[in-house]
Amino acid sequence: MSSTPIGIHDISFATTSLVLDLGVIATRMGIDPQKYYSGIGQVEMSVPARDEDIVTLAANAALPIVERHGRDRIRTVIVATETGIDQSKAAAVYVHRLLGLGENCRAVEFKQACYSATAALQFAAAMVQRDPQQQVLVIATDVARYDLQSSGEPTQGAGAAAMLVAADPAIIALEPVTGLYTEDIMDFWRPNHRDTALVDGKTSIRAYLHAIEHAWQDAQRQGAPGFEQIDYFCYHQPFTVMAVKAHRHLVKIAAAAASSAQVDAVLEPSLIYNRQVGNSYTASMYIALVSLLDNVAQLDGKRIAFLSYGSGCVAEIFTGVVQPGYASHLRTAAHAAALQGRTAIDDADYLARHAQTQPTDAGAHPAPHETTGHFRYAGLSGNKRLYEATPARSDSAS
Ligand code: CAA
């Protein structure tokens, strides 16, 4: 076995062009906005424009990575999502074309609720271990959608995180030991005929805590670093208070000593972006990582634990060590611009967008140009989804 470190060589995130303040939903529902702002820890949620979806989010997140590192060594692109746009064709194939990746590259989609990007990362690390010259592009991308007036409505959102997995990584070296847990449970799911998820909210919270507990115990049996050897914790964040609940639970089962202030201090930097993006399902833990990297100085040599949960359910816990000099590879200004550049919408606009469904006939259904991103969903024609670079991008590229 090779001892070359393998891990995250670059990471970038993208979100939508629109944003909704959760106070708008609270006002419509006639409840105290503090229930959202502090009770579940969500301030805003990203809302897709009519020409944005998981493919455009994924391509927007990954474009800066391929522009920085080139495309030649990428022989695999994995798109992880639970917002599938086709029952057969992988979203990764569309993303592959939009990014201009070479034809000698495999493209595939992974699914297991909010966990799938973690599976993709582990598969990617194994592929790079087999051939350290190759790089794998892993992109987590999701649009979280629940029914209006449901308890899940304030926990929607959308975003994508792209990672280049490589040998001798510039940002995070993954450690090999992981803890695993799988159980067949119906806490959250989306049947094929629905475009909104079904969830039993309270069951899902209990299932998340149970799965993390069992994955942690497995990790410890496998020889993973103990609680006291970990500097920061990045959780899946369907809403940011969930990470706080999970960390308090972990402190208890690890029999660790941590005051509330210590829990807050260790988690807070990882919560900043997701409070504004909302739930991005499988991208959320990786957006939490970006938030941590962008908002804490001098993480060199620090060990981060990743606690990944996907309803249904699968959990995996693993660790990684931040590499010396990582800070010069971050994209903090671009991430701030992505969040600040979103246009606020009102409730009527949000409700109209939420009510919109995909046409089911074979006619031409062009999408209006709304996105501020580099790529857009141009519409549906003959039952085929059409994607293109935005005119500004095409002009600058030509
Ligand atoms: N001011 C401050 N806090 C307030 C408040 C106020 N005015 N009113 C209520 N709160 C607090 C409550 O006390 C509660 O805090 P605790 O959890 O600490 O008790 C919190 O706000 C939420 O209140 P409720 O429990 O009454 O909220 P709810 O029943 O409306 O729903 C939810 C909360 C279950 C998370 C719901 O948003 C939901 O179903 N979300 C979707 C499911 C989900 O995200 N599950 C997470 C685990 S599953 C997973 O992780 C996979 C995935 O991505 C979906």
C-alpha cells in the first residue's frame, strides 16, 4: 500500500442566484421568526432561479477548480446528489461537458441521501491510491425541497461543493480509518413520483443521533483518533442547530469534557455559511468544511472530524489533517461574493417558484435567463434537458 497522502487538493462552493429570508416564511405562517433564526439556527435559504438546478450548481462549483488545475489528470468525475434530474443518465455526464473534461474520463452519479458525497470522496481516495497520477473530481450538489406549510419548509436550501481529490493534497490529507453505520429506516425519503421530500422530522433527528453514535463507536473500534485528539468537527447540517445537538450527543457518548461555550467555539465557524444557504443535503457537510476553512485562521496541522449522515440511513465518520500552507489555496473572497451576490426575493415570488413543476410533454419549454452563474439550464425540449454556458461566459471564453 502506498503511503502517499491522499485528500482534498482544492475545494470550492457555489449556491443559487436568489435568497429568501426565513422571517418571510415565519410571517406567513404566523410564528415567531426566532424559532427559525435561533431555534433551528437558520437565517436564510438559497432559492434556485428558473434556469438553475443541480447540474448548473455543480458546474459552477467545479469551474474554478478545473480552471486552476487543468483537466488533463481528471479521469473520473462523480456527482453526488439526491435531487436526481433523470432516472437513468448521470448528472455527471452533463457536468463533464459543461466543464470541458476530456473524453477519456468516467462520469457517474452517486445517491444515498445526504451521505452520498462522503461515499464519493472515499471511492475517489481509493482510486487515487491505485494511481496517484490521477485526480478525481467529486461534486456534491442538491436542492432541498419540502412541501409548503410542512415542518420541513424552513429547512430548504440549495448549494454545491466541488473537491479535487489528489495525492499530496494542498488542503486536507484524509486519514484512512472510518466508522460506518447503515440501517433501513424511513425517516426521510423522496419517492420517484415526487419532487418534494417526505420526512418524519422528529424521527429523522433521533435517527441522525443514533447513526452518528454507532458510527463513532465503530470508528473507535477501528482505531480512529479519540475525541481529545480532534480539533474541529464538521457535521452534516440539515439545519445548523442539528450540528449542535449532534455534538452535544457526541460529547456525552465519548465521555468527553466540553462546556457549552467550548461546543459553540468548536462548531461556530462551520455553521456560518449553512445558516445562509440552508440545507444543501449532501453538499452541506462540505459547505460546512469550506465555512470552517474560510473563517478560522491558522488551521495548519489541525485535525478535523467529519460526521456524515444520510437519511434512510447511512452514517460515516472520518478524519483529515489540514495541510501546511493550505490558506493560500482557499477561495474565501469568491465564496463571500457568492453569498452576498444573491438577490432577495419576497414571499409571492418564492411561492410562485415553489409551485412550478416540470413539464411532462415532449414540447419545447425554454427557461428564462435569470441566473448570474456561468452555466444555465436552457429548458426542456423533446423530453431532453438542455444546458449551456451563459452568454457572458461564452463571450469571455471565445
Ligand atoms: N424562539 C426560539 N426557539 C424556538 C422558538 C422561538 N420562538 N419556538 C420554538 N423554538 C425552538 C424549539 O424549542 C425547538 O428547539 P429544540 O429542538 O432544542 O427543542 C426548535 O426551535 C424547533 O422547534 P420544533 O421542534 O417545534 O420545530 P418543528 O417541529 O417545526 O420542526 C424540524 C423542526 C423537525 C427540524 C423540521 O424543521 C423538519 O422536519 N425538518 C426537516 C427534517 C430534518 O431536517 N431532519 C434533520 C435530521 S435528517 C437529516 O439530517 C437528513 C436531511 O438532510 C433531511
